[in-house]
Amino acid sequence: MKINEYRHSASRGNDWYNNPSLWVYRNLMGVKSETTARMGMGHSAEFGCALGLFLNRSDKDIVEYTTKHMVDQFDGEWFDETDKVSGIALNLHNAIKEHFPDFKVPHLFQRYRRHNLDILEHPITTVTDFEWENMIVDTKATLAVPSKPREDHVRQQSLYSVLIGKPATLVYASHKKSAVFELDEETIMKNYETMVSSFTSLEVFMRTVPNIKTFKQMIPLNTDGFKWSEVDREYAKANWNN
């Protein structure tokens, strides 16, 4: 089955690797999921962090404009995440400045690239958060900072690191604290290979399966996990066999 203009990405590769039915839902069923408060929190926290890194804005400004960014995303609706987002932005900014004291203004922000590998039919797209000359820094807004980086995040940044040719660092922050994880070369290469294997597996499946109906017959629906919103979960259950 051919999907016109399909592009691989870290999120799509992770979906296929972790839960193929989620990949089918997001890419073949024609459903566009709404932005959740948790997703919006991530967008706004990254925006606030960028204000500090690029424009050296004060903490007061970061708090004000990050909160406004979050509120504007949802047309004035207020969530629990809205109360926390400015603190997350401040902690992301401070964590980067403290961990990399010699870093000046980032060279790039939200840089989109398209990469081609000889072994893959479809290109891979990457979008980095912040880049300096010799480092990619990816920010993760969360309500609970992990003791180690999430595996799907490590796979994403490992892919970016190899394709772009720079080391990668993950920075997590909640409204209370932060954590910084620099990825070593062994971890990066191991997880890069995992991502490419996921893309390869997906392409074999796409070439083999003739249509969406057969796709869904071959893959059991699995709506476990936080990546499913309640709306998407119920829609998938109601329409998977149609």
C-alpha cells in the first residue's frame, strides 16, 4: 500500500516500534487529534525558554508571556497545566544555562530538516528544539521529572544526533525541578539503529499490505498508554473494524 508524500519522523517511528495500532490510527484513519493541555504545556514552556535563551528576558517576562502563550492556545480556557507552565519554562531555561554556562545564544530554533537514507524509500524529517554549533538540546516539559530519560525520547534524540552530526542532550523540567541528560555515543548509536530498524520494518509492512482494512485486520487495536486521549481511544474502539 502506498501512502503519498509519507515522511518518517521520530514520533512515527516510535509509534510503530511501541504500538503499531497507534501508528495506524494516526496515519491511516484520517483522524486529527486535538491539542491537549499537556501538549500545549510543552509548546508554551519551550516558547518561554526560548524567550530567555534568545532575548535574555527577565524571569518576570518569561512568567508573563509563557502564561499568555498557554492561555492563547486554548482561547482563554485555563487548565491545571496553565498554573505550572511558567515555572516549567523558567526551570528549562535555568537548567540549560547552568549545565552549559559557556553557551551563548542558540544558533537555531525549531529547525526543520529532511534526510534521505539509501536503505529507505521515504525521507526522514527532523525538527530540533535548540541547537548550538556542537550540541542539540531537546526540552521536555513534564509534571514529574524522571530519574532517567524516557526511552522514546532517547531514540528520538539519537536519531537527530546521527542525522545532523551533533551530540544531543535531553533537558526535563517540571514546575518544581529539572534534570539534564547528555547522551553518550554508545547510547546514541544503539538507539539510532533501533529507529532505522523501525522505519525499515514499517516500509516492508507498507509494501506487503494492500489496503487499510487489511492493515487493521493484521494489527490488534491496543489503546493502552498515555499517548491515547480519551476521545481518540473511544473513536478507535468504535471504528477499528469498520
